[in-house]
Amino acid sequence: MSAVAVLWSRMRKEKAAYLFILPSVLLFLLFVLYPLVRSFVLGFQEANLVSAKWVGLANYIEILQDPRFHTALINTMLFVVFLVPTVVFMSYFVALRLAPLTSRWQTYFRAAFYLPVVVSGVMISMIWLWIFNPVYGLLNTVVGFFGVKPVAWMGYRGTLYWLMVVVFTFNFGVPLIIYMAAINNIPEELYEAARIDGAGKRTVNWKITWPLLKPSTFFLFVTQTVAVFQTWVVIQLLTNGGPAHSTETIVFQIYMDAFWYNQYGRASAMGMILLVIIVFLTLAQKLYAGDDVSY
Amino acid sequence: MLTVTNELKQGSVREKISFGVVLFLVFLLSLVFIFPFYWMLKGAFQPSSMAMEVPPHFFPVKLTLDNFVKLFTKTQAMRWFLNTFIVAGSACVLTILIGSMGGYAFAKKKFPGREPIFWVLLTAMMLPKQVMLIPLYIMMNKYGLYDTYPGMFLPMVAWPLGLFLFRQFMQGIPDALLDAARIDGAGEFATFRHVILPMCTSALATVGILYFVNTWNDYMWQLIITKSTNMATLSVGISKVTRTESAVDYGLLMAGATFGSFFIGAAFLFFQKYFVRGITMGAVKG
């Protein structure tokens, strides 16, 4: 029998398997893979809902020379640089502190830190919109106690960092829970052995717990980076990119270019730039973390 | 005395104090996370004129349901709730059906092409979803799915995360069970329905809740794919309350936010275990 015939007979033998994966694969081809390829093509076109014209690299050149995009790129990087390490390291230290608590207190903290993950970002953004309001907002009353004059929280140079505070509350719960579970999984004997050898609490944390949690830490760095890159709801609802485009991120500009200005080509090209950055960062983190972690 | 910790009964006084101080700081941090919800409830149940008070009362002084009456009479909040429920429910049920079938084949069947197909699915999953939105939008317009339920939930179902999680779970099922079923003469689908699925109930619940919550809380795609107020979901509808009125009615807005987060919040308290398991496996908040 030829190789083709062997393959064919094996495929026929497993025809049930193909039926099982058929719905998933069809949906995937239609609603994930095709859009992905089409987006790549659109990046080289000037397109709207009804027409498309080939323009080569014009979209990419225009984007890379646009100061608005530079701002978005810097803002996105600031989000990643400030938020990802803060979220990961703080969740680690909080998880360490929560580990010895009784289960009732653990339940309280878990629920408290997790609630903003579960509830729609839109609803929470609405509440912050009110808290940040320059006239009726609570925050200005609070800082007023300390003699600070009312601040337009969503309309000055520091606005980006206040957005980060809100995003922080969205992103903190998941790493915390993952670390809490991972710490619970470390065998008690390791700690006992360390204690017998006279290791202090600090030594135990740095020499035992932290190295053992390296796979979790790597996983969290990768997923948090992707998550922070995709920050959008908060910006859309709290500042809408303002004041004067100063809080726009890449994802925000993709949305605006596509669904506000109807520049599908430009938005798709920007999407491809985003994709390249994310893939590059993921691979870089993987290289840095070495071969001993997998996810 | 209040017992906070199981350990540390013997530690030194200095250790106890530093532990207590740090724990107190963690407690303060947790308040930053919960406080907005308190403020939301306070704003929702007090007269909306009081939302404009400067300085605001920290504790509620007068309770009323006026904001909710306004929410249900002046906006289509009930309709939005129904829409959200239909879309999230469809995404959840379809993913359980389709994803479990696919996950089973990838976990337990050896068929030519398995590895490359799976590799493509897995790689695509790591890419940012925003990249696909424009072609999806064009496509939905072309095939009449714009502003419809299927247009809202189909891209959610197509995301292969569910399949991936099912595969991972089903790899743990011993092959001997499948062989036994085959020897007993059970067909492929009978094996899947009567042997595999009953063993996966916790995975079904986890993935189902994950997809329900993710779809329920989705905002960007729903904002893009819906147009009429009739088809809006809770997120889209309530976020538009701020955009349509010149002066924002924070009382109404807080009632909307309360209504919009109540269902998932309550479900979280009841099914905490599945929520935590599901969302830690694959949540990325847009």
C-alpha cells in the first residue's frame, strides 16, 4: 500500500474524531483564523465597509510617523512597565501574608480582591467616574481634608496614573488567587526542614517559596502583559482618550480608527503592530525565564 | 480574642507586631477594592439629588427606590438584562457542547493531523482579540448578523479556550475506561455521552461559568456589533446612559451599575469555587 492509502485508511478509521472536532474547527476558521488573515491583508489597504484599495505599506509608514501613535505606544508601555511588575509582586507578597490566616479571613480577602475581577468593568468604571468627578466626586472631598485644592482627576497630566489605579484593581485578583493556590501546594516538609536548619522567615521566602513559584510567576508575567496591553474599558469610559489624546493606548486607537473614523486599513495595520509587539514580548519573556518553565 | 492566624502563636512579640502591621496594610488595600461597591450601593439607594452634594455624606441618610423606578421606566434595563442573559447563555451552552466534543477528540483520539491542527488553535489563542474585530465586523454586516444575537455570541464560542481546557481535563481520563466501553459495543457518540461527559461535570461547570461571565462582562465587541437600544446588553446600555444625557444622573447610573453587577455578584457568592477555577484559567479583562 502506498503512503497515501495508509494515511487514508487511518483517517477513515478515525472518522468519528473528525466529526467531533468539526464544529470547533469550522467556527475557528470562520470567526478567528479568517479574520486574522483578513486583518493582515487589510493592513495593506485603504478600506471601509464597502470598498478596499491596495496601498502597500502606506498605512504602516503613516502610523509609525504619527505623533498620536507615539503617544499611544509610550502610554501602553508605561501601563505595562508600571502595572505588570506591581500587580505580580504585590500579589505575591499579599498571598504570602494571607497564607497563615484562618480560612474565614482568607475567604474575606479572596472575595474582596476578586470582586472587581468578576463584576463587569463597565459597572466599576461608572463608579470611579463618579468618585473622580471634579465637582461631585468623593476623591476631591477626601483630598480637601488635607488642604488640597479640587483636582480634575480625569483631565490633567497625571490622569494616566489614576487610570492605572483602577486597572490595578481589575488585574490584581487573578494573580493573587493563583499565588495563594501555589503556596498551598508547597509541601510542608520543605518548610520544616528549613526551620530545623535555622532559616529565618525572610530566608524561607526568598530561598524556598519564591524559587518554587517561578513557573507561576512566569505564567503571570506573560498573561498580565497581554491583559494590560488590552486595557480599554477604563480608558473608553473614564477619559475617552483625553485630555487631548494624552491617555490613548494602542488598543484604544485601533478601536477609534476603526469604529469612529472608519479607517479599517490603518486600524488593521495598527492591530498587526500590536500583535508583533505582544508575540515579541511573550517570546522574550520565555527566553529570559529559561526552559524549565512551561505553560 | 479574634483569631486571625493559625500559626505564629509562639513567635516573638516583634514578629507578631510586624505581622499585624503588614496585615493591617493589606486590609486597607482590600478596602480600595470593595469601597467602590459600597459607594455604588449608597448612590443607588439615596435620592439622586444627594449625589450632587458637596461634601457628600459618607453614610446614607435617606433611603429610596426612586433611582430603580427611574431605571426600569425611563430606560430599557429589563430588556438589556434579557439580551445579556440570552447572549451569555447561548455562548455558555454552545461552548459546552462544541468545546467538550472537540476537547475529547484532541485528548483521546489519535488521528492524522491532530498535532498541527491543535498547534494552530493554541497559537491563535495567544493573539490579541482586538486584531480580529474589524474583519469580523465587516463579515457580520455582510451576512446580516449585525445587531443580532448570533452576531454577538458566535465569535465568543469560536474562541478555542474552552476546547483547550476540556482537552486538558479529559487527558486525565484513563484509556482503560474507553477500551471497556468499546468492548461492550458502545458506539463513539454513546461512549462520549455516557462515559466521558458524566466524568467531566466539574469541567463542564467551570468552562460554562467562565464563558458565561466573560460574555456577560464583554463590552468592546458588544458595543461594535449592536446598534439599536433594543439589542443593547447591560454593559452597552448602561454605559450609554452617561453619553445620552448632558448632565450625568449619578443616582440613576449607580442604580444601573447595581443592577448590572447584581446577577454576576450573587452568582459569584454561590459558585465561588467554579468562578475562581475558571477565571484563573483564562481571564483577561478587556
